[in-house]
Amino acid sequence: MILQADGRSNDEIPQIRQHCNECVQPRSWREAFVIIDRFIEAGGNLIDTANVYGGGESERLIGRWFAYRPADVTGRVVLASKARFGTGPDVNEAGLPRRNLDRALTASLRRLGLEETT
């Protein structure tokens, strides 16, 4: 597997990633867990999601996966989420303004069941 250093954290991340938009449609959480588990077992460590994937269900599913896996597994995971696309009718609920990104990060952390990002 080809690895590259992340420019900010120096974490090694693979040039392939598990894109979790497909994890929620139309699978059960058990089926999605199998997909993520196999990806991690194969040496992957970058899980990609966004606040709009499945209306937030992708982040909830990943949060559930994190909660049911031991720290030695989840500690290797680099989690990437995005927040550019709108989630509501307010003009400030889309794009890259600080206000939107702050609200989106707070909501993503709540759905993921995490306290902070690294």
C-alpha cells in the first residue's frame, strides 16, 4: 500500500480511503461495520465522510463503529469529514464561512460521539 504523510499532522495515510457515503446506502449498520472492519484489516486507516452523507447517517454510523471497537483499532484511524454543502435553508448553513464550519463541526462531533478532532 502506498502511504503519504499528511501535511499537517504527519500521520501516514494511504492513498486509498474508505469513502463512507456508500456505507449507509442501502446497508444496515452491521453490513457497514463489515465493510469498515475489512478496510481496516487490509491496512487502510483513512475514513472519509461528510455532514451531508445520508443526511448525517454516515457520521452516526461511523460514531457507532468507533464506540464498538477497541481503542487500539480506532486509535489508528484518520477520520476526515467535510462541511461545505448546505444542511438547511439558512444561507449561513453552507459554504466556508467560519460560522457554518463551526456549527457543522459541532454537529459532526455530536453525530460521531466524539469530543474533539485531532
